[in-house]
Amino acid sequence: METVPRRVVQWATGTIGTRALRAVIEHSALELAGVYVHSPEKAGRDAGELCGLGPTGVTATNDAGEVLALGADCVLYMPIACDLDEVCRILAAGTDIVTTRGEFHHPASMDPAARQRVEAACARGGTSIHSTGSSPGFITEAVPLVLTSIQRRLDSLVIHEYADLSRRDSPGLLFEVMGFGKPPGAFDERKLSHARTSFGPSLRLVAEALGLPLDEVRASGDVAVAKSDVDIAAGTLRAGTVAAQQITASGIHKGRSLLGFRATWYCTTELEQDWDLRATGWRVTVDGDAPLDVELRFPVPLENMAAVSPGYTANRAVNAVPYVCDAAPGIRTSLDLPQMVATLG
């Protein structure tokens, strides 16, 4: 790996982008070349000011042309929504992309026309693009590939993700967007579609790597209700209203569930239903000729989770920059890149 610092642009400075910006500034093998922001209020401010550090001499801009003219090696692309025109413009200009957007985990899962556009932009600019993060990414690709490396028979692998939201002081998110505190009813089809599109590509990628391609990805969901009234940071949950939700994406191979991802979000452990609730983090169960049950917990007080958790997603993207810059042009997946080793010194 070359020791010449990679010149990086941070594209968008939301929660994840701000954490990535800080990591780039503090990184010994990366150099911050520029910052692209969407809001006029952030334009003109020093990059260090945007992420709680001292002055860097790099000023944020909301002029995309100005950023592309910098000729950076890589853009850390982290907006709320993916703009394909924007992505193709960056790639065609000769700048690689590492993104926490989930559209590029598995090229065959993409809309064919969109995939063709992105690959054409990569060919024109001699560039590559890679999607990564914590989930999907680390827990849906890197970890399963490691755990299956000691198997010679795989019957099933299921990734369980747990999030205790009881101390999350976000009433709008919990009660309006996620539907906690509402009477139980039919599971939201939009959430099922989200499970298929967000985690299905990773499941397909891993299955294909193992020589066990999936026939389809199915999604299902369930809710559990509070036993009694309970006060959480965001407000009060009434007895009988939704207090926990579970969404599952199942990768089907030859008629049976081979790979799965199950997210369990809950605001209290006092539920009418008997659910296996665990602390915030991940559990991966492997049924094969070398069975495993692995837990990865986040040893962080719930009150501090909002401050710490962005690093789980942002850090992996930052660590991927040198590998994506060295990759062949195109949409590069976890299978195309070598094992990522973080530069911490």
C-alpha cells in the first residue's frame, strides 16, 4: 500500500458525514482536499468547525463544480439520498467514491440501466465505487465471510441486530416515522420493501461467494406491545401499543432459508410477547459443520449511543479509501477488495 496521502473530499456532513470528516482530518494517511455541503449555512465555514476540531484551512462549499475541480483521489459520498447524476459526474471526473449509501453492494441487484450508467462513468474516469458501512456492510458481509471461512457445510447463517431505543430522545422518529406507541396492525409494507432492498443485496453477495446463490429474498415483520404504560426518553408508551418491532430478510436457496438478517428495535423489555431481547449490538448464529454463536455488543451507555454509534458506519468507509483507490475501475464489492486493515498510527 502506498504511503502517499490520499486526497479526500467529504461529500455531505450529516451525522455520519461529520464523523467521517473528523476521521479524515485526524488520519495520518489521508489529506482533506475539500468539503461539499448542501446547506448555505455551512458553506464558507472551515471544515474543522463543522466537526468540532480546530481550523484546517479547508473551506466547505456548496458548489459541486468547485469540489470536482480539486482533482481529489476519493470522495466520501454520504448524502441522505443517492443522486445518480451526481455519482456519475464524480466518477467520470476521475475521482473514486466510497459511500455509505447502500445502492452499490451487489451490482446484479441494481436497476440494469442505473448499473450501466455507473459502470460507463467508471470506465470514462478510470474510477471505482464501493458501498460499505456497519449495517449493511461490516455485519452483513465482512463478518459472515469470516465466519463461513471455517465451514465446509452451511445449513444457515442468521444475523440478529438489536437496538434498545428507550433512551433515544427523538419523538418524531420513534412515534411518527417508526410507529411506536400506535395500536398494532398490519406490518408496514414499506419497511418490508426496505428490508429486501437494504439487506438483500448483501445476502445475495455472500451467498454467491459461497457458491450457494439465492433464488429470492423474502421479507417479514412483526410487532410486540407494551404490558403496561412505560415512560421512555421520547415520551410515554401506553399499554397495548407497539413497543417493539422485528423485521427479517431471508435469503432462500433451494426452497429453504440459508442466510438471514433480522433487526429488532425495542423501547422496553416489558412486552406482552415473549421475545428474545438482547442489548444493543449484533448476534450471528451459524448452523453448519462448525456451528457458531457470536455476540458483538456495543459496550456504550444508552445515553451516549447517539454520540458513539455514527463511528461504526463512518469509520469503515474511511478505512476503505486506500483500497478503493487501488481497485480496478468499476463497481467494487466486498469480494473485489482485499481484507481491510485500518491505519491507526
